[in-house]
Amino acid sequence: MQTVERMAPFLDEMVALRRHLHAHPELGLEEYNTSKLVASLLEGWGYAVTTGLGQTGVVGTLSNGTGRKSVGLRADFDALPIFEETGLPYTSKTPGLMHACGHDGHTAMLLAAARYMAETRDFDGTLHLIFQPAEENFGGAKLMIDDGLFDRFPCDAIFGMHNMPDMEAGVFGFKEGTLFANAEGFDVTLTGVGGHASTPEVTHDPIVAGASIIMALQTLVSRNLDPMEAGVVTVGLFQAGRASNAIPQTATMTVDARAFTTEVAELLNRRIPEVIRLQAESFGVKATITPMTGYPVLVNESAMTQFARKVAVDTVGDARVIDLKRPYTGAEDFSYMLQKTPGSYLVLGSKSDTAKPLHHPGYDFNDHVLLTGAAYWADLARHFLAGA
């Protein structure tokens, strides 16, 4: 009997748990109730539970047999500051917060796998189930690592999964090498000399300086990068002034940069502040530049990706496993974990007739793939620890 069939009796409880998490979202580093719920369930199933890593992170550890290998499986559980517009019975009970990226589903799938592995003990070695906070904004993966995640819970390999509502439901996608771009950002304050719009000659206009900076930043990809490389530079916010006849003293902007290689990321991270500072100086304006939390390029280890793909074929069949043609331009802080431990990140299709994109106010996780994802986690852990 396949693992999917063995786990079928869990399905109603999985759905109820996922919808409970959806109705009670919490922002990154504020997931106190979610953390308590996860810890309580794991303890009830016999896991040794550690809380507080990365502030609200949870690790459940379970050993069985005599095997010396260990594997880490990771799910994220933070929500987003978005007003939900699904109109569902289990819609967010906290206005302005919602699970718009499927982290509720990720957590429910890993918890279902945790229960199954605890009840069947169908593995030989050590499981480290990692429930991570703050993936969306604060780099919770790095915070957990800085708190000693892999020192306290050493893993021979680490795996993570994300749902994709634009992929056919129940299909697994894999890619060796780069899967997600890096993400770096900068908060910028431009300080000039304000004054009346009728006498611009006695001012140093931060709006004009900002406009010039925005246009100059667009030349970095076209004139600083090798034409065979890729990068994206976006000014997502530019704010200044409150009256048509006044030149303000300050303006603010945010800059976002993406790249698929460390080399391009390093080039953009060096050139963006240079362009901002020198352009501002040319207008007599001072630029104060503050880096924002960034995520590295996510690079999957080849052997671990091939292994994870093979397990997916065993779980759902070859027809429901695909090789992704190109990386995603989004970013994922699981990249920090892959810098420390061999492993792979994969995607699971969650498309439905009403599917909305990730981070859309109308998004909802597709409960029909809960069983598939949970069974895959159980199969992956069992095969890895068996050395298959």
C-alpha cells in the first residue's frame, strides 16, 4: 500500500488543522500561538521539542532504530500583512493579516508527516522537523541558524517545499543548481535644501535627484551586466513633498535587486549604492543608504535534488514529476540552510479552478494537495534514512 493511501485517514484532520492555521495568521517573529500549537502536537506524538530558535521557531526530533543518519525537513509558518478577500468560512480572524503564501499548508503537511512517522516508526535514524518563522521578511532561517540550529540538530541533508498555484495540482517540480534568485534591498533617504517652487535656484531638489537616480539605476542591468547574465533592479517606493508650490527637503525611496548568481548579486550590491550616492552628490543632495534584510541565491545540491526527485517518482509516479526549465525570480530564505547543509528545495503544484497567485488577497491553499505533500515528506525521510 502506498503512503498516500496509508495517510488517507488523516485527511479530514489535516484539512481542519490547515484551516485553523489559516484563520489565525501571525506575522513573522510574532507566531507565538502557532508555535505553541505546533509544539503541543509534536509533544503529543512523542517528539522531543525545542522552542525559541529564531525567537518563535520549533524543532521536533524523533529517533528510531539504530541508524546514525539524520534528515531535516522544513516548513515555514508566518503570514503576511494583507487584507484577506477570499470570503471563506475560515477567513482570517485578524484583519490585515492572512496566509497568502500557503505557509499554513506547508505546516499542516509537515505536521501530518510527523504524526504518521511517529505512529508507524517506519524509519531508521533521526528526524529533525523544523518549523521556521519569519520567512517572508526577516530571514527566519538565518535567525534559527544563528541560534545554533545545525549545531544542536545536525542534519546529513535538509529539504524544503513550496506550493505553486500556477502548477498542476499534485505535480512535483525539481531543478538542480539555482532555483530562486537572491533578494537585496536598500532604504534611501535623500536630503537636500527645500524652498519655494518659484525659486528653485536656491534649493537642492531631492525630487529631481531621485528621478535621476531612478533612471540611472535602470542602466545597471543594460550596461554593467554581461548580456548573457540576468538581473532586476526595481525602485518600488519614491515619496516626497506635500504641495505643488514647494520643493521638499527630503525624499525617500526603496530599491530592490534580484540576481541568479552570487557574482551578479555582488556586482549589483556594490554598484547600486555607488550610483545612488554619486547621482545625489551631482545635485548637491546627500544620500543616506541603509541595506535591508536580503536573501542569498538558493542553490540546490545536484545529488540531493536527484534523490528527492526519485522519491517523488516513487510517491506519485513519473508522469507527475517535472524538471523545471528555469529558476524563479522570487527569493526564499531556505537558501541560508542550503549554505550550511547539503539538500534541495522543491515545489508542489497546487492549482485549482479558483487559484489566485501567491501574495494575492484572494489566495487560498489547495487542500487537495495536503495528502500528497505529507506522504512525500514521509517517503523522503524514510528513503533517506535507509540510504536508498
